[in-house]
Amino acid sequence: MVAKAKSTTRVSAAAKSKPAAKKAAVPTKKASVLDREAQAAKKRLLKLRADTKKAIEAAKREVAQAVEAAKSAARFEKQAAKDKLAAKKAKAVAAKKATAKKAAAPTNTTRKQTATVSKVAAKSGPKKPAVKAVTKLRASAKKAVPAAASHEVSS
């Protein structure tokens, strides 16, 4: 048996996929009317482009202003925090100094009282008047110290 060769015609893929050529649509309006409409459409497009550019520029300006305001607020808050911390430190230092002065004040007055007592004791002959003088000095010193200390605390 002799095999019969198949004869196939090759059809290009492009020819299969190409649709039939469309017929030009018949215009329903005159050429002059269509021309006017095309010109109006072009004008609308140009106006939209111009408006869009303006809107974009305005938005860019707003963004720049918002960013600058945010940066400024951040700087202000940072400075306020620094000032608050500095004030807190200053207050702590002042309180420390006042506490140191309070602690030092009684020792200073005690030294003064001791020196005064020894001077009075050395000058006075009998002991009874010396004891009275020392008691009076201590009482007056006790009255003077709280007044000075309260002045330091209030300031």
C-alpha cells in the first residue's frame, strides 16, 4: 500500500485573527458641526490640564506648609522639653543648696554660741550669772534661727 501524501494548505495565524475590515461609519452630523465639537473638546482638555496643573501646584504648596509647620512644632516641643528639664534641674539644685544651708546654719550658730558662752564664762566671776547669760543666749539664738531659716525656704 502506498501512502498518499496529505496536501495541506498553510494559513497564516495573522490571516485567521484579522477581523473583516470595518466599513466607515456614516456620519450623522455635518463636517462643520463635528469640527466645532472637536475644537470644543480640545479646549476642554486643555482647560482640564491647566486646572490639574494648578491643583497639583496648590497641593504641593499645602504639603510644604504642613511639613514646615510640623517641623516647627517639633522644634518648639523639643525646646519646651529642654526648658522644663533645665527648670527642674535648677529647682533641684536650689533645694539642695537650701538644705545644705539649713544643715550648716545650726552648726554655725552652735559654734557662735559656744564661743560666746566661753567668753562670758571667762569674764564672769561667779558661776550663777554665767549660766543665766548662757540660757538667755540660747533662747535668743533659737528664736533667730527659725526666722532666718523660714526666710531661706520662702525664697
